[in-house]
Amino acid sequence: MSLEPNETIQTLNERLRSLFGFFSHTANPLWRIVFSFDEFEKRWVTHTPEGFNLTSPIIALRPKYRNYINPPAFVLERAMEIPPFANTDLVEKFSYEPVWVFKDARGNNLPPIWPAIKLIIESVNSKSARSVGAKYKDPEIGDTPEETLELQNAALDKLANELFGESSDIADSLHYKNAVIVPHKQFGDK
């Protein structure tokens, strides 16, 4: 499997809408994939971008992820309602919150691919259901917690192998240009 996305973001977002639906009877999809550099939020602000105090708060459009995700990457977000008691500077009472940033352990960008997206959402749904005592049953998940963990680990191993192939510390060092290569002396060389 190549690391290039085999589907467009639009196609993946359409699939997310059709399989996972919309948030609380709204036109907003429950899940979506966005590019971090392109996301902005309306916030109440008390200072100008230069740091000067304003006489009264104003609503301003502010970057959502630019200060946190560098270099920019794709983000899987989940819709949520902001509780009325939340102390926030967000203007709207509805928000998309990040669930997963498509980066590897070294911070390199990864393409959003459907098997990974599905696995992440199913894991979140399963944990959310368990936290309220409900049972979320996916046909690919086992009947006991041990079977579920075993199947999830197998799915993660398979996905990692498809994304990265066989990996070793030496191969990773060569790939990320961190290796030191010592030329081999031929027999008879001085």
C-alpha cells in the first residue's frame, strides 16, 4: 500500500457523512477530515493580534490549529456541543474538536486513509459507549474484552505493516537520514 491517499478528502468526508451521520439533527456531519492550516474559529478577543488591550471584547476569526500543528497536517474531527457552563471564548455553541492528527511518531505527515479512519472512529465509539454502560458492537470486534483487544491489536499491526512495511531501527535511521554509514574496506585496501 502506498502512503499516498487513494481517495480524496471529499470522498472520505462523504463516506463519513453517509456511515456515521450528522450531529444532533443538524446539517453538520458528526465526523470530518480537515487540513489544519485551513481551519479558523470565531472567538471573543480582548486584545489585538499585536497585543494591545481592546476597550471591549470583539468577535474575531482566529486560526484553530496553526500554533499547534506544525507542519500542517490532516485532522480527524468530531462534532460536539459546547456545554452552557463551559468557560470558553468560542462564539458558537457548536464546535469540531480534534480526535486524531495524521502524523507518525516522528511527526511526519501521514495521509488519511479509510482503514485508519474507521479504526479510530470505532475505537472512540467503543470507549464512549463503555463509559456510559452501553454496548457498542462492531462485527469485527470480539465478544470479550480480551478478544476485542486482541482483534484491535491485530488490526493496528496490519495497518502499520501496510503503511510502513517491515521496519527496523536501522531501516528507519536510513530512511530518516539519521544513520551514519561507514564504508566497508575491501580485502587488500589500506
